[in-house]
Amino acid sequence: MQDTKRRLGTSDLHVTACCLGTMTWGEQNTEAEGHAQMDYAVEQGINFFDTAEMYAVPPRPETQGSTEKIIGSWFKKTGKRKDIILASKINGRSPMTWTRDGDLPLTRQTRAQVDEAVEKSLKRLQTDYIDLYQLHWPDRPVGLFGGRMKQELYETEYEPFEDILAHLDRHVKAGRIRHIGLSNETPYGVMRFIAESEARGLPRVQSIQNAYSLVNRTFEDGGLEECCVREQVSLLAYSPLAQGYLTGKYRDGALPKGSRKQLFDRLQRYETPPAEKTINAYVDLAARHGVDAAQFAVRFCDSRPFMGSTIIGATSLDQLKACIDAFQLNWTESMEEDVNALHLQQPSPCP
């Protein structure tokens, strides 16, 4: 059960340690299955759901927005909107222009596109406000999802930080958004957004949703931890299971039917040269401690002192139950020492 809640940044939002991720709904999961997951999560005391205008994944025109629609139909059916802290996201710079009306070269975080994205998300979600509205990735070019920044892209024009905040501020003042957050962001981006909000009286970022797991601790090692702790920006960790790899289900080339890798084969972020050996070492470490590998990985994330909430996603109720139960696991000093020893041997092989 999720009894203790954590303050999100400096906001008035208090969220459960476990956040229900939803990105498979509308692709790997039906509406009924999404509703069942939300029912169970609420029964377990979870009050925090995360979605995005882009979902379901993998992103494609035929399923874009389907996840928000499933959440919206659950709100309508249950009347539980007021019980949930709802987070959604707007795309950053991308060629996925099917999310917008008209003939555009790219999705961006311009005033017109922010207005359109907010309006469409509210309609799909069947609500008149979003508690936490996040920039899914930056408007400016950056290295994303394990990729590296190309030097020549530093010359690319992008929407200024203060303008993006001003676009969002219009919706905050109108009551359509309560608070704002970042995602897939860098230390530079976090500090620039905070500086502009303080200088201009614009909305303050309350959270950052970045990948974080046993095999990706770049949040700690790359400067983001200090920025966020000192500035009171809560981490929302996504992919705590490294998209399933830390469960051990892909070990030794296994390819379970219906798994994300078998269906879509887009997990390359977790298939770097040192990844397999390191992932196996963490799975073996969990076994030595007598703990299920998936629960070990989830509880590791939750045990971090800077953690706001850990986002878990599941394609079955059994997976969901196991992940939620992981938050009750006793994280021992011995586990911490062993994890850190492995991290020193091979730091963040899947950034």
C-alpha cells in the first residue's frame, strides 16, 4: 500500500512513491486493461498517473493520443478525477507532426503549438485541468535517449526558455495547468528554466522525468542530482527496469513472445557493448539477496534520497502487482554496498 506521500518540488502536490505509467495503453493494452490497471493502482493507494500526448508507444499516427483517451474514459466512468494527480507531456522538437493540425515541418514548443497540445490533451483526458504538464523533451536540439549531441546542432535556433515558460504561464493562469515539469532534460536546461522563472515571475519547474535505473545513474553522475536537490526539483524516474532488461527476461538472447523487444525491437539504449554483462550482474545480485530481480530494481530507485516518484509500467496485472509490492521491500545496507560496488566496476552502461 502507498501510504506515504512526497511533495513534488516546491508545489502543493503530494504524490505517492509509485507513479502509474501508461504508455502501453492503446497499443499493447486495451482500454479495459488500462481501466483495470487504474482500478488496482487506486485500490493500492496510488494517486499519481503519468501519460503524454504522444502515447501509446511506439509513437505512430494510428495510436497517438489513445492513452490519454483511455484515462479520460476511466475518469468519466469512475468519477475519480479529483482523487488523481495527473501528469501529461507535450512533445519537443520532432518530426512527429501528426500530433498537430496543419502542415508543419516539426513539432515545437511555440505558443501556438503549446495552446493546441494543451487543448487536445484536455479533451482526450475529459478534464479541465492537468496537475503537472511536462516538456517531454527540449525544443532545442540535445542528445536524447542515449544519443550524443552533434556539435553542428548548437547553431540551431530554438524557442527561448523564457518564451516557453510564458506560453505555459497563460495556461497556468487560466487554470488549465497547475504546475509544470521537464523531461529528458540536462543540468543546463534545468538551471536556465529556473533562472528565467525567478527573474521574470514565471512558473517554476517542479519536476524532471528522466531515465534512471541500476544501469543508468547519469542523474547522479552528470550533475543533475545537485541541481535538482539544491533547487528542489523532484526526479520522476522512468524505465526503472531498463525496459524489461533488469527483470532478466531477455537473458542469453531470450525473446519472450509479446515482449516489447519481440514486438518492436527498439530497446537499443539498453543494448550497448557493456550492457549485457552488467545487467546480468545486477540480476544475479538480486538473486543472491533472495529478491525478485524486477522488485530489486524498482526498490533501488525508490530508495534514493532524491527520488520524487518512480514510474512503473506494466502490460499485465501480475506485473503491476509485483512492481507495486516492490515498494514494501526492505532495502538493506548490504544491498546498497553491493549495488554501489557494481556501479563502480561499470558505471551507467545504458545512459
